[in-house]
Amino acid sequence: MSEHPGVRIGEEYPVLEVLAAQHRTLVRLPDRSARRDEIESPGLWDAAKFEVVSGRMPTCWVAGLNDGRLTLAPQEWQRPGFWEDFFDHLQAGQADGRFRGNVRPVHALT
């Protein structure tokens, strides 16, 4: 995987959500901005591009099944429209930062 402004090879990232469909698994990670200390909006990434460094799953995560897609995340994040609402608030400068708790770290393969 080549470097991307939001994800850097060799760094660890908290996994906010896991989405698994028939032939693909995605992880939602908080993208890093151009400044290393800032975290911007969370994006979806192909899980095959990352290596799990901790197999511990947060106790607040539950499994959800919707339209043939398995989701692992806090239950309140699995309601229809959650991420759309989150991004609407983020664009309006009102994001509440709820996604920063209990997560599972992974890092990019080198």
C-alpha cells in the first residue's frame, strides 16, 4: 500500500467499525490530517491492507446484519443514517467526538 495523506505505513490506527460483505471487509479508521496530531473524519479502508496488532474487541461492540452485510460496532452507530448524521455535523463543525472511545488498533502493512 502506498502512503495516503490520511493513513501512514507503520502507524497504528483505532478501528471504529468493521463491515464485512460477501467478498470484502472494510474497516472504518479516523483519517489523519496533514498534521500528524490532528484526526479528521473517519474513512472506510480495505481491511486486507492492514495488519491487526490486537485481537481484543471492544466490549461495547455488537454484531449487526443488514442487507447481507455484517457490522461490528457500538449498537448506536448501527442505526440507519448514523454516519450520514455524523458527517453532516462534522461539516457543520459540530462533531461530538463519540467515535474516539473503545476501539481496536491496527496498523498498515509495511
